[in-house]
Amino acid sequence: MGPARDTLTAMAEVLRVDASKPDARAILRAADVLRSGGLVAFPTETVYGLGGLALNEASLARIFAAKGRPLTHPLIAHVLDMAQAQTLTTLVTPSAKRLAAAFWPGPLTLVCDRAEHVPALLTGGSPSVAIRAPAHPIARALLAAVAEPIAAPSANRYQSISPTAAVHVQNALGNMVDLILDGGSCSSGIESTVVDVRSDPAQILRPGPLSLSVLQGVWSNIEPGATAAEQGHARPSPGMDARHYAPRASLVVVDSALAAIELAKHYLMRDNERVALLLYGHHADAMAHAVRTMPERAEDYARLLYATLHELDDAKMDLVIVQAVPHTDEWEGVRDRLHRASAPISSLD
Ligand code: TXA
Ligand code: MG
């Protein structure tokens, strides 16, 4: 397969790959596609990534075009390990060393000083570069096969929900990518925690599967950073628009299950809108076109969140009423994504 696709309407080839034992031939094929400048969507433990060679400007340009993402929003470079990360940065700070030693491979992205040879296109022109060593066996096999860093934003169109299954990628970007490695569902379900390790204290730029307290257990000098609600128009991390990760349906977060159920009743009586309820814990009196009972553990909730929103979009819901999740540290990643998904259009960049 060549780098230039014949037409933009050709659909991507999909290869099923056993996540526990990635097939060597499928991985070599994917590596060939990458090396010839093509795009490969692949599973990571967080969400599916849209991969291209991180040090190849033509590949990077194709990623931005496929996503419809502004060039100022930097991409994450995926690496196999710290040795490969060091080729992308001029400085591995003590905090970066400790955090990587504890959480790599895993759902942690470190923002470091960028080495000079790293394309400005990768970093959105910023002097920093975001680096992550994913844990997923398919991602790792692919990284080992190409033997160079892979740039991979989440494999969705700009400002829509990230994919946690291959079918989500197919639906959103099927005609923009050359190959999709289908390794089943992602285990974390929300994007990696992003930490700026250049500053002291280090700062969380995007909450994720690794909570503040878990990170602090390894490196205590780390701060939460602004929440999505506090950020408003200011964007400490480029690409962190308030309205990111949004479903097509309008999404509103309300404080209690009772209020959510009442609001749903109100809409059901008033309009002929299709209304969905996203509750955690079972509520027998819940009434809507779709009622989803979400798990009560943050980790389990996160794993199902995007898949559930994708499913409600596919079911053509107009409004998704979400019961707010607890205000505790372990829920911060989920709370952040719900807030972004519910941001009013007026907060668009
Ligand atoms: O879990 C993940 O991180 C997934 C999987 C595929 O690895 N990737 C992902 O990439 O979510 P993306 O491009 O959708 O999100 C990248 C985020 C940006 O929103 C931005 O917050 C941050 O990483 N980022 C990237 N480069 C940065 C930089 N140089 N400085 C600050 N933040 C940066
Ligand atoms: Mg994304």
C-alpha cells in the first residue's frame, strides 16, 4: 500500500489483531504503511490513536488533515520507552524520570522541552513536546516494528468523542486512514493524564486515568492545574478547548439522579425530542428514550463513557441528561470529559 490513497472515499482496510498476542504479519504490514507515509489507527489502553511517523512532516500533515484539527494543536509522540523518549527532548527532569519509571508504559503523557530536530508541526510550534509510552501490546508491537516515534492523537474528528473501539474509528475516519488495527475495546476508555514536567511543581494539564493522588504517591511536587470549568477560554494546554470530546447530542450535567430524572420527564412531556439519561446506580423510576446505568467505580465508568455516548449518538438522541459524578480526585478525569462534552457552543474556540 502506497502513502497516497487513490481516492479520499476508499475505506480503510481493517485487520483484526489479537490484543494478547499481536499477529506479527499484521504488525509488519502496519509498520510498512507508516514507513511509506500512511496513517494507521491502532488501539492503546486509553483510546484508539491515529498514527503517523512523528518525525515525518508529510505524515503529520496527513494526521491534521484527517482529523480536521488546527495546526496549532500539538500531537502526542508515542515511544517504546524512556530511551526513545530521550531522543525527542533536551531535558529529562527528575520528575519526568520518576513518573516515567513508575507509570510507563501506561496512560501518562509527559510534556518536556523539545529537541531541535523534532518537527514544529508535531508540537504546534511550541518549544515543548508531549511524549507517552503506551502499554497496549498492539501499540508496543507497532512501535517496536517501526523503531521510531509514532505521533498519535485520538482517532476522531476534531472536537468529537474519542474512539474506544475500532468501529468508532471506522465511522469517523474510515475514508481518511489507510489501515485500522482492530484490537477490541480500550481498557481505560479516557485519554491519558498529561503532566507538564518542565515546571516545578509539575502540573497536570489534562486529568485522566492516573489521578493526582496516584501521581503524588510517586512525585509529591505536582499540582492539579485548572479544571475544565476554570479554564474557560484560557488554554494552558493547546488543544484543550472547553468543547472537546463532544457528542452530537446536547449533553447536560445535573447534580442528582432525582433532578436528572425530573428534567427528563419535563422534556419528554414538552417536546418530541429524544432524551437519554445517564445515571450511576439503578433508579427504577427513570424514564427516557434510553436509560443507561453507569458503573459506580470511576475506572469502570471511564471505560464505558465514550462507547455509551457513541451509542446514544447512533441512536439519534437529541439530549443526554447526565447525573453528575462525585467531586473526588479519582473522578476528575471523567468529570473533566463530561464538562467538556457539555460545554455550550458559545465556549467554542
Ligand atoms: O491517551 C491519549 O493520550 C491518546 C492516545 C491515542 O495516546 N491520545 C490523545 O491525543 O489523546 P490528542 O492529540 O487527542 O490529545 C493531545 C493532548 C492535547 O489536547 C494537549 O492537551 C496535550 O496533549 N499536548 C500535546 N502536546 C502538548 C504540548 N507540547 N504542550 C502541552 N500540551 C500538549
Ligand atoms: Mg483528542
